[in-house]
Amino acid sequence: MKYILIIAGILLLGGAFFIYSNSKSDDDAAIDNASYTTFTDTEAGLTFEYKTDPDGYVVDDLSAFIGADDTSVLKVFRVINKREKVELENSEGGREGPPIITVMVFKNEMKLTASQWVDSETRFSNIQAALGEVDRDAVVGGANAVRYRSDGLYQNDNAVVAHGTYIYHFTGAFLEEDSVIHKDFKSLIDSVTFIPTDTMSAKIDPRVACESALAYMTFENGDAADAFVAACINGEHPEVIERYIKDMGLDGAAI
């Protein structure tokens, strides 16, 4: 399948090979002297900051590798250490690459919340391989998000965000809990902001909006949940619609 080729291509271009260890004083000095730049993609409505020096990163747009059949995938970005990228490209023979940060942007035509998306798009979210608890009430860039750690070739920190008409999936691979790239991923996530796009104004499907409440509310049984959704669709729970609009960043949207 095409989506497998996308993910395999990303992992081939950057996975994990080297382990670095620095003293605490070296880490503190590097943080004090670090330089950052802002990445912006107006089509995806996304900005974030990443470290450029010392021992910083570059952002590669891998969207050209998206398969023709993967119509839900809008953008794919790789954030990779500059030095390790050169080493990878100059290496001979097959080898694993260094840990990387990936950002995948998906069209969210069904207007799913982040929680709904990770459960319905397991081929991308890898939620079935989650390690420990899944935080479905996280916030990234002021928007509702799902945060979790997953296992695979390497451990990955995941942040999935629903905003506007897109889903944003940030993945940070790392070898050790205190590794530099793991810390840099956390800084990148903290810097994420969303900017308006031409597709931000959209009509809301009331059923989808009302069913989103099932992710954060509990009911005695399935019948009670169905009754709540039906009442919400009939306009009896406007607070659910208001929360959905806020969580999705759909200010100005209409039902």
C-alpha cells in the first residue's frame, strides 16, 4: 500500500544509528547558546520552531513521495540533524538512519477530533502500539490533541492535533529518554502554532460534532450514549457543539 511506502521511506531516510551522551553542564551550555528558526507552511496552516545551532536540524519536505492513492495525506516533513543527514547520505551500503522528527498533515474531510482520528486511522496513528496511558485531553498550539508513546523500530512520542480542516501528526523518535532529539522534540511541540488557511471556514456535521462528546463523557450504557447524541443533534446540548468548534479551531464555522 502507498501509505506503507510513505512511512517506510521516512524511516529509511531517517531512523536511528548513533547514540550521543553529554554531561549536564554541556547540555546546559548548549541550551544557553542554541539558535532557532521558524518553519512555516501556509498551505498546511502550521508553524513551529526548531534548533539550527549548535548541532541543529534541517526540515526536508518529503511530500513528493506521497502516493497517488493516499489522497488524505497533504504534507510530509522530516526534521533531521544536519550532521547526521550528511553522514547518512554519504554512507555506503544499507544502514539505519539517525532518529528524526516527522510531521504528517492529513485532510480531515470528516471533521474528526484528534481522539476520533487516532482510533479510526490506526495505519498512521499506530495507537494500537501505544505504551502506557493515552492522553486524550492534551493541548498543542491551543488545540485539542492526543499524546501517547508508541513502540516500533524505536520508541516514538506522538502528538496528534485536529485543527481547522486538517489533522497534524507529530512523531519524535528517540533512543534514550534523555537524548538530545527527545528534548528538542518537546521544544518543537511547545512552539507549534496554527495560522488561518483558505479552508478554515467550513460547515460542521452535527452528528460528528455530537459524537465527539463520547470521547470525553461517560454513559451508563450504549443506549444512553445514543440518546445523548440524538438529543445533541436536535440542539439540546449546544455546549458540545461549542467545545467541538473550539477544539477543532473552526471559528466561524456553521452547522
